[in-house]
Amino acid sequence: KGLNEECGVFGVFGSQEAAHMTYFGLHSLQHRGQEGAGIVSSDCIKLRQYRNRGLLSEVFANPQDLDRLEGTSAIGHVRYGTSGNNSIANVQPFLFHFHDGDVALAHNGNLTNAKSLKQKLEDEGAVFQSNSDTEILIHLIRQKQDLDFIDALKASLNEVHGGFAFVILRKDQLIAALDPNGFRPLCIGRLSDGGYVVASETCALDMVGAEFVRDVLPGELVIIDENGLRIEHFTTDTELAICSMEYIYFARPDSIIHGVTVHNARKRMGKLLAKEWSSAFRIHLFQRLQVLQKKQDCRMKWDSLKTNMLPERLFSQRKN
């Protein structure tokens, strides 16, 4: 399929202008996806959604669409499809309505066992509304009716494999989760009025005036509600192995990922590449000169044979 940017996710809890703040956060993450965008907000009673295909500014070209997303918490997503096709059904965040409470879900990454999980879930009666692998998580959660939401989420996150950063919104709760290898970046910020922000990159925190708190670490579950922020784990079998393409290509130059500024990382990579290229070029040049020298030696030997060993008339006949 070629080299594609990854999706961008943003979430805020405890802001009077949550949807508008999410819009600006997503605007700073637009480089991560241009196929579609969406926002889901919560006023602690009801979740409201708006999404569509296109750039963020195109999706929310009508200001009223954003104004209708009332509430003090919200999540948003900009999409570059790595699974599923470019239809509105695959544009996130997804919003699911259940008798025991609505749930919205957005995801950056890929689930490597999505095909087998989806087939198993469908065999057990699950009905999928999209062909994005993101939807798998909510079906896994709903299977676990004997557990509360957080425990069901933890168990489900241990069933999916791959690199993922999830943001989940309930009417009174914002949740973020990162895969056991931290393959995709995710960070936490604090607003001046006490609210919290989670985002794919720190450039989104800068856009909304949030102070960087820390990066989300592999296997962590970040839970934000009226009691504040707490960190739990869905697994402790973790090892940080962030995707190198975040530093090379995906992330914005002014973002900081695990203490390393992306711009500085790219400059250092350029210096190392120049040294390696210079060394490789010298080796290649030396080898090429050796080949040319061998060809020159062969010509000289052939000229010598012509002059000293073969009759001159043979060469005259060959020329004719």
C-alpha cells in the first residue's frame, strides 16, 4: 500500500469548551490523517457525535456542527486508513448506544489479530457496522457482562495484539490505553483550569495551552473522571519499542516523544546517514576503481598480444 501517515487521537476532560478544544487539538494533528475526522462530546448525560470524510476544516465547515457538540469532555480522531475503506462508516470516533450507557471509541494503530478475532466474534453473533479493526474492542468488552467496564476493558485489551493507542469516552469518564510495546505515541497534558488532555503528540497540547504531564507508558490505562486522574495497568508484560517511523516521518517536527524532540532526532539521523553514506561511497568508489583498473590491465595485455604474438594480417582481416 505504500507509506501512509497514521491516525491522530485527542481527548479532553473537564473543559467548558471541550468540543472546540478537541477541534484545535485535531487541527494540530491533521498531518497524521486527512481522509476523515470526527468528534464525540459528553455533557455527563448524553454523548453527541459528528463525523465525516475530508479534512477537519471541511468536516466542520459549518460552525453549528461543532457548536451542537455540548459538554465538558470529548474525544476526536483524524483518520488515515490503515484498515477498512474510506467510507463514512469507518470514520471515527465510533459511538455505540447501550442500555447501560453509551460508549465512544477512537483508535490509532493496527491490530495484527483483527481478522481472526472478527471471524470469531461474528461466529458468536456479533454484528459489525464498519470494516475497521477498531470496532473489535467494543465487541470484546460487551462479551464480558460479568465484569464492570474497566475490568472488561482490561481483559479485552489483553486479547488484541499489535500497536494501538485507544481513547474511550463514557458519559462521565475519559480513558486512554497504550499497547504493551508503546508502538504508537500517547501523552497526557494538564489544563490551567484543572482539566486533562490526552493526545497522540505533544504539539496538540501546545495548541490548546495544556502543560505536558508525561507520556503514557506501555500497558497503561489512564482513567480520568471527576475524582481526577489515575493510572492502572492492563498488563505488566511490557517493553517500550516505539515505531521508528514516528521520528522519521509520522510525527510533527516540534513534538517531543519520550523526551526526544522529533526535529532533533531527524537532524541526528541525517548526520549519521551522511557519515554512513560517505563511508559507503568511498568503499563503492574504491571498488569501482579496482574494476576499472582490472579492465585497463586486460586491455594492455590484449594490446601486447596483438603486437607481439599474432600476425598483423589477422588484425587487418578482422578490421575489414
